[in-house]
Amino acid sequence: MTKEGKKRLIYAVYTLIVITLFGCLVWLGHFVSFQNFINTIEQSTFDRRQKVIAKYKTANKDFVIISVDDQAYEYVMDKYGEWPVSRKIWSEVINFVEKAGPKSIVFDLIFAKPNLKDIASDEALINSVKNNNNVYLSMNFDNYSDEIRKSSILDDKLKLKIKEGSLIDNPFVTFINSRVIMKELMDVTDNIGIINITRDNDGIIRNTTPIFKYKGDYYPNLTLKVAMDLLNKDEVSIKNNRIVIDEKHSIPLDATQRTILNWYGKSGTYKHISLWQVLKAIKNNDSAFFDNNFKNKVVYIGTTATSLSDIKSTPIESHLAGVELHTTFLNNIFDNNFIKKVPVEIDFLISILLCLLVGYFVLKIHSVLKTFVFLFVSLTFYIIISTILMAKYNIWISIVLPCMSTIATFVLVYCEKYLLKVKDYEQTYKLAVTDGLTQLYNHRYFQEQMILNTNNFKRYGSVFSLILIDIDFFKKFNDTYGHQSGDCVLKQVASILKRQSRTTDIVCRYGGEEMSIILTNTNKKEAEITANKICNAVRNNKFILANGEKVNVTISVGVATAGVDGDMPQEIIEYSDKCLYKAKESGRNQVVSLV
């Protein structure tokens, strides 16, 4: 095969490796366990990228959180002796914050049942909500059976108006039951949204559901409701797998009809004001405190105390309050900053290109160290690029699939390259030790094997014999029939020698018309039998010449045995040569083993 043909074959095999590898990945992709394995690792790479890029993001300064933190919880218990705190307190919080002129007051708290022991407090909260149309309340959906809680029929005013499009039912969107707030609050406001939060398989929250489906109708996430009102929009469209609020603001949806959040930082990213500070300012009628902290702000109210069980695991922190998650969602909406996961087909294309690139250079680079360095640099560069794409363009391209397939390709191509090298070495070595005409081992290999077998004989007592063979009257034969016919005879004699020998025997072209056989584990008597068998086989064979003519040929054979006729390679060769010479002098066409 020509060098160019060999090169093409190598690249064809390499391409076949890549195709086979991706065929296996596609096949494995049908197994849920494999999908979960890949997704879990990929999600962890997403988390690491988010931790890196969150350091360089700036959260919206107009979002403020009134937090029921550990200090506030202790303050409330000391002052009021109970949690949940009296709803009159929340009424006072609304009234005092409203004096500062906030854009919105959003409760990440559910006022579920009326307090029959303190109806006045409930009425105070109802009036505060009624009198301020920028106060937002929360409820959630679930899948409880009607036997546990009878599902409610919700007022049409709570439904989300969708101009066009629809969502596909799935467990993240569709629910059959609802945990509503007390009827009196629902009667006085339509600023009510859903605060359901769903986790991925590893328990970490990376997504949120913008729109929910309940009894065939659509309802907004609490934060989506807030954002629509701030943008003066009363309806949305669902198209091209996006929720479109207006020309500048839209929410991309993933395969689960959720959106992937882009995180701005750990706890405290948004300004937190403890509830105890607010209550103290109310007590002191400190209007400056409210103006400084809440004027023209979107104010979220929620629990951040660990003991109140609203702590979530997120990509950037394992203990993040739910209220900060909702604030992050609102920040994403106003920044158009959601993460967009590329389709799996794009990930496959990237993987194929990366595999082709790395595989090509593996074949090109001869140094083992440089090959591994190239792989490391390539994957590191790809990971950096994927992080930059997420930071600059909010694009999530996979790391696991491309890196895993590239490493697999590297290993397979490197193994192929190694096997080809071994094969080339074997071919080169064969050419170096093989006679081109007869395809027997050459004189160089014969000398190596004589030394090896002699050493084994001295060390382990492994007796061996040598027979030297000479074609009778070969020079005269060449003069009569020509060198081409002589070559035909040499090849045919060589073929007979190989057929009459064992696989462990070493058949060589000694030089010219002389040939030799090293008979391993063979004593003198056994060597004589083999030599006579070969001599008879040649004598009885019809040799076909270059012109098609058939002739008879005979050989003379000399036999020597290690330990009997010599201990050194040269001694054994010389004794065998003397026997051969005697066979010729004695009339040829015979075997001689003793001189």
C-alpha cells in the first residue's frame, strides 16, 4: 500500500471510530439511567459555571427584601410570643411601607386560613390589601387528592390571559389541587400569584415555572404577575418556546416548560432589611427609615430564617431563602437574563467537531507528552469558552457530553495509532529478518536464533539441532535453465522445507542456494529423521520452471546437534557445514550427520 493510501486508510478508520462512538452514545441515550447520569454531571458543571460568573454580575438595586431572619424571628417571639405573627403586624408593615411610595409589595407568605381568635387583625390586613393595589399575595398548587382537600374553583380574575399559544401538560406545569388563601383576601384583590418551586433530581433548584395550569386554565407565577403589572401588560403570548411579555421582555422555556434562572449571587445579594428593624421603625414612626429603604422599590417579604423551613438549595448556595429565588426571577425578567440551553443536537454537533479536531491532532502529533498536553489544553479551552458563552450570552452548552466523547475518542484513536505503530514495527521487523525471494528468515535472523538457542541450551539444557541444505549442481542448473528458473526452484524448495518442518522450527536462507533449519528441542537421531524426510520430499517433487517445464532437483544435507557436535554457535555451524561438504563429496542427494 502506498503512503498516501495508508494515510487515507488511517483517517477512514479514525472517522469510523468517531461515528461508532456517537452511535453508541445515541444508543445509550435511550436508557433513562444513562440520561440521568449525564444530566446529573452536566447540572453540576452548570452550578460551577454559575458560581464563577455570579461574581461578576450586578443585581438590581431597586429590589429590596424584608426578611424574617433569625434575629427577626427571635424579636417577634419575644415581643408577641407567637409565629406566625398577628396579621395586624403585616397590615402595619404594608401601611408604613406604602407611605414611602414603593412600586410593589410582594408577599412570599401564604395567608391561608382566617384567625377566628383575632378577626380584627384579619380585617386590618384585608383593608390594607384592599386599599393598596400594588400589594401581591401568594398561593400554591399541588396534587393532593380531593379526599384530603377539596380542590377549589378559582375566580376568573386570577387567570392569566394568553393571547396566543399554549403549554404542554407535564408535572412541572399541571396540577389538580390548590392551597388557596382566605376568601376575604381573594375577594378584595386579583394580585395573587403562584409560588410553587420545583427541584431537579439532585434536589437543587435551577428552574422556575412561569405559568401553571390548573383545571384547564392558566395562572401566573407570583413574580410573573408582578413583572407584567410593572410593565403595564395584562396578557402574554407563548410562541417559539418563549413567553413573550412585550417586545423587550420574554422568558425562554426549556423542555419541561420551565425557565432556567441566571443567578446573581449568594444570600444578601439583594438588600435585606430585617423585619425587626421595620417593626422598630414603625414603633418609632421613623418615616425617614421607610423613605431611605423603600421609595420606588420592589419590596419582597419572606422568611430567611433556617428554622422557618423556606431554605432552598441552588447552584450558587446550598442555603438560599425562597424569597431570594423569586427576586432573582424578577431580576432575570427585567434584565432579559435567562439561561438558554442549546438543543441536544447542537451539543452532539459540538462533540463531533471537538472529537474530529482532537483525533486529527492525535494522529499528527508524534510525542506522547505533547498529545496529552494537547488534549488537556483543548478541553480546558472548551470549558473556558462554555463559561464565557454563559457569562456573556446566557447560552448553556454542554460540557459533559463533548468532554466525555472527546476523551473516549482520544483513547480509541490513540489505541488505533498505537496498534498501527505496532503493526508497522512488525512489518518493518519482518522485512528486516525475511529473505525477499524465498520468504524464509534471512542470515541475520539465523545468527540471532543460533545465539539464542545456544544460550537456552547452556542455561536450561534445551537441546537443538541444525541442518544445512545445499541444492545440488545449482550453478550448473542456472547456466542451463536461467536465473529465473533458478529462482523458481529456490522458492519451491523453501516451500517444501516449511511444509516438512514444525511450527517451532526456524527455516532460513543461509546464503545463495544454501538453506538451514534450526530444529528446537531435537536430538541427533530426531534431526537425522527430519533431514532424510526433507531430502526425500525434494527428490520426489517435480519442480516447475519459469517456462513451465518440470524437472527433478536433489539436495545435500549436513546435520549437527548442540552438545554433541559443539557448544558454541560457530562450532555447531562448522560441524554441520563439514557434514554437508561430506555429503557432496559422497555423491550428493543424501544426509550426513557424522564426520
